[in-house]
Amino acid sequence: MKKQKNHSSRRNFLKNGIMGIAGAAFLPRFTNKNLNFGNNLKKNKIIYRKLGATGLELSIVGLGGPEHPALITNAFEKGINHINTSPEYGRGNQETMIGKTLLGIPRDSYIIGTGFSMWRKPQNQIKHYTKEMIINSFEASLKRLNLDYVDIYYLMGVSEQEAVLHAPFLEAMESLKKSGKARFIGLTVHQNEVEVLNASVQSKFYDVVLTSYNFRKIYRDEIKKEISAAAKAGIGIIAMKTQAGVYWDQKTKDMINMKAALKWVLQNENVHAAVPEFGSLDEMKEGLSVMEDLTLTPKEKQDLRLDKSTSPDGLFCQHCGKCLPQCKGDFDIPTMMRSYMYAYGYNKPAKAKEALEHLDISQILCSDCSQCPVQCTMGFDIREKVLDIIRIKSVPYEFLI
């Protein structure tokens, strides 16, 4: 959930390189001013749904990747009981912050999920992942979180059936569940959601799927159908990327109706919860307010432009994967586009850099292509966006947080 603000300094930084980094570019998102500590949130109505067959009851609005302790403590005070994080966020620093914030809070009062990150294309990298890698990553997360167990442990970044059913993955996840250190196991999917959701049902193995799902997905009806089938099979469904890039346009002048976007997702009762990322207490207040009435008003329906959800000047990548076979360089365009969205739409340059960490930028051939052969389903100028965002990888991480 986002409140509109001036992003010009950060946008100009990305366009002009790193010359101005010692100045005001990429300021931290949190200050005492925008945290608004003095403005106590009123008690909100909270809706809880059962997470599939797990027996867990989640607030339908949770915290996705919270970046500040104040968000967590205020969320708990208002009835939110679900946090989702990742060792990728802040290179593990977010898990450490969450662990410190949770000290002294009754363990049975909240539900927390994290996971093993696998952002490279599974078809190229799957053979390199071992059972031991997952277990070692899990133990490191558990230590940073100061916990004896997590409620949900995910295999993160799955994009095809092969990864869903990969034996070392299943063995590792089953081992963690049997140990009691992970109560339930799941997977996350940013692209190819239909195939992954279907495979999760066929596997009869996973308890939870955290899936990208929002009103701007061109194939949203197909995803909805698979979500329904997964929920019917007892799989808990949690939605992410619910805010669809935040802005309709790259210049971040035309903002999406954030409240309507979240309502659209949660109207589907087979979606048991959502984990939007709140940047301030005011954004969280707006997110919680959707539970007062999940019905979309005529104005909100109009705001979502459901018949005009594509925009060549926008920020939201469908992650459909149709670009991959078209690219002469054979690199992960969807991840590049996700990084672009984090930087420009979500105003999260550090997260944009994290998304690129595992990519071999030296193999990107865009600068050698006079004309990009990729025809994006959203109409994006892929070459322009790639050459813009790859420059963030050369910026020291400490300047972006």
C-alpha cells in the first residue's frame, strides 16, 4: 500500500547514474516523521480466515516484508497476526530485525513465514540445489529470527512443475516438517502461476502456496481457477504482489487505487490472506481499512480499469515468461522487470538491487542489440528498461537502504 509521494530524486538517480549518491538520492523510507508515531491507529475490524487444512487462522491482511519494528508492533496491537519475510530481504537483516522485535511477544500470538530463495530460472539451476543447501539456509533463518520454529517455510521463486516436484526439495522440506522446526511447508510463485498451482495440487505435498495475484494479471481468470482448485484440495492460499506495481505509469503520476486493488484480491474467499508491503503506519491504516467492507464500490471498480489493465508505460510485469525464448541473450527478463518495479513503483531501491543479485549481468546483450526482438505482452520497451535498471547493481548496497 502506498501513499503518493515525490519520487523524482530517486528516479533521476537511476536515470543519471551514481553521481549524486552522496546527496539526497535513495533516502531511507522511514523517518520519525513518516512513521507518524503520534497518530495512533484506531481499533480496526479484523477478518480472519482459515489457511486451508493447516488449522491456522490468519488475518486476511498481513505484513509482507516489514522494514521497521514500529510496523510490526502496531500491526499486532491492531489484530494482524501474520508476517512474511525472506533471507533475501536486506541480506538477512530483515529477519534479524524481526527476531529482535518479536522478543517478549507470546509465540502463539503470531504466524510467521520465511523460506529458501531460488530466484534463478529453475530449468537452468535446479540441479545445483541440494537438500543440504535448503536445511542450512533454514537454520540460518531460524537463528536470525531467534525462534525455535517457523509456522510456514517456503521454497521461494518456483516457476515450473519440475521445481515443485524436485526430489531434493521434497526431501528437505519433509525433513524440516518432521523435525517440528517448520510446522507447514509451502512454495512461492511469481510467474507461471497456473502451472505451479496445478503442480502443487498434484503433488499432494505442500500445505501453502504464496502466489502473485492481482487485478492487472492478463490471465487472472486462469489463476483464479487454479486457486479455487488448490483451496478445494486443502492448500492454504496467500496472495502477494496485490498492488500491481502501485502506479499505472512509469512517471509515477497516475497512482492505482491501492485500497480497491487489495479489496479485489480479498473478495475471493479462496484467497485466505494477503501480504501487501506497507511503507508507513498510514499505509497500514489504509490496508486494514479494507476489512471494514470488502465490497468494491462502483467508483473503485471504475478506478481499477478492469477492461484496460495493460499499459506500455506502466511498471507491472505479468511474469508470463513469453519474453524468455525471444531474447537472444537468454537472460531472466521477468526478474529484471520485477527489479524495475521495486525501484520505480515501490520506491525500494535496495530490494531492486537484491532482485538482481543472482543474475549474471555480464551476459546481458541489450547494449549490443540495435533493436530488441522481444515483444512484451504489456508493450514494454524491454531494452530501455533493462539498460536503465542494471545500473543499480553498481551502486553500493549501503547507499540504497
